Amino acid sequence: MGQLMKSINPLRRFQKGSILVHILYHGSKEPFYGSWLKLELGKHGYNISDGTLYPWLNRLTYSGLLSLEKKNVRGKIRKYYSITEEGKNHFEKIKEYLKELYDEVIKGI
């Protein structure tokens, strides 16, 4: 028989994309670790769980957009993430789309 169609929540989808942009942005500025990023995202109103954040970081790393470096900090291994060259290329394209979106939607150009 027919399939049930799921509804879409445009705001939620946009927020998820925005979080990914934040991750690439911060990775382009300096290496970061997950708990710092979670606090930083919270400052922008994104309340993201560890169960969402860390799988995203792992997928971005596996996809070649982030690199991972493990450092010993006070006897504890901390994972630091940085953007890769491929990640920079994606991020530059994202910024082009963001500028175009901003110009049209906010500026009305």
C-alpha cells in the first residue's frame, strides 16, 4: 500500500546545518575538543547532547573534513579536532552559499 509521508521541520534542519557550519568554522580557527565546542554551541543557543555531537565529529573526521589529534592533558587523553584541506574547501563553498542566502533573504538583493 502507500507509504506514510513524514513531515519536515525546516527550523530543525537549518539548525543542524548551522551546527555543522560552526564545527567547520571553529576547526578552521584553532584545534578544539568536544566539551569546549559543546559549551561554545550553547552560547549560540544550540543545546546539543554528547550522543549527537561526538558521532557528528566522528563522521566529519571519517569523511576527511576534520583531522583528529590526541593529546595527554593532565593524564587524560583529549581529542582535538582541526579542519583539513578538504574541510576548508567545503567550508569556503558553504560561506559562498551563506553570503548569497544573506544577500537575498536579509538584504533583499
